[in-house]
Amino acid sequence: MTWCIPVDPNSIPTFRGQILILPVISVGSVPQLAVDLLLHAPSLECHRVAYLDASECVPFVSPSEPGENPGSVYTALDVFQTKLGITIIQQRSPVIRACQTEFVLKFNEWIEQAGFSQVLLVASLDAAMRVDDEFLTPFLYLRPVPAMDTPISKAASEALPVFQPHTHEITGMPPLPGSGIARKFLSTAAPNTTALLMFCAEGDNRMDAQALVVKISSLCNLPLQMPLPEPPSWKALYGSAPDQFLYG
């Protein structure tokens, strides 16, 4: 089976020279929420061009957002493009644990073959695992080894502290608590990859997602007017607010 399947067989998408924004399923699902906001940003005009082979992911399918093409469905790994030369992947299903290494190797191989100019990996970290020095900001960045300088990595190094936990005294990629398979990705990622990390916790993370989008926008120079509108599907995301009469 082909790894990248175009939505329209008569219109094969091209990725060479584009920026790839790749969220990793991690604590609070904040990367996925942030990507949802990007996909519905009016100024980006995102459209789905392909979906990826999700054989290593937990099976998933869902209806598309209300108001979109009737009868269309979302998959575990959908690929969107903007008019600005940016490709965005939305991952809606976690990778099966026994398949994680194979999945990451196939994914990174596709990224390299597709010819993306830069890759922005977006992941969240467990806020309960922070040490004192990491309370200054919830945002950090991390690069693979070896790494090459890119506009995104330069912007990240100027605006954010690098993730360097004091408890990690050996060489190699440090543990990334709560980040899912982000560490596996970075351990074999292309040198043009930069990881944007955010400390957060489980709960209603809609405001965290908005804040994460601001950082993504800054690193990728996106023309966004904040706050971004929430997708219609978010209306049922966290249920109704508690009745204020409960508090007297």
C-alpha cells in the first residue's frame, strides 16, 4: 500500500520545499487541538490533499466537520496544505505500542523523500514533571542530533530555552515525559527538524491550544489573527460548563 494516498487521484500533491507541521499525540492532546485551530484559520485556507497509511495506528474514522463536504470522513492521518507553502498533518489516533519504531522509521523516511525544507514537530510535556528552572515558561524547543540551521530553528533558539533537563547526564535524546513518541521521532529525525514543546496537564486545554498556535505562528511566520475560531466539533469536546448555582 502506498504510504501517501492523494484525496484526488488526478491531483497528486507535491511537498518539496514546503514546511511540515507535525503534531505528536501527547499529554492533553494540545498539539492536536492547536492543529485543529490552524486547519480552521480563515487566513490559511487549508484543504485536505491526502491521507497517510495508518496501519500502525489504532483504527479510526470520523465524520468531517459540519459544513464541510457531505459524506467525507476524517482518517487517523490526514494531510492538509495551505496557500503559503505549508503542509499540516493531523493525527487523530495513537500509534500501537508494538508498532511505534516501525511507524517512526517509515514516517521519517517519507518526510525525507518528500523533500520538505523544514519540519516543525509539536508535542506537549507533562507539567507535573517540571523542575524549578522550567517554570519560567511553558514553551521550549529541542533539535535532533545532528541538526542543521533553518529559519524555524533560528527563530526557536532566539525566543525559547532549549529543553535540557539537569537530571539527564548522558548524551543522546533526553526523556520527554508525556510526549508520546516524540522522542522516537527526534532520535531518527532529519537535521532540518525542530521540536516545539509545551508543558501542560490534562483537562480543558483550549486556551493552551490557542497559546501554542501563537508560538507556531511566530516560528513559521503565519498571518494569523488571534484568537482563532474554534471548530464546530469543539462544542461537544468538554461538555457543558457547570451550573453556577452549584457554588452558591
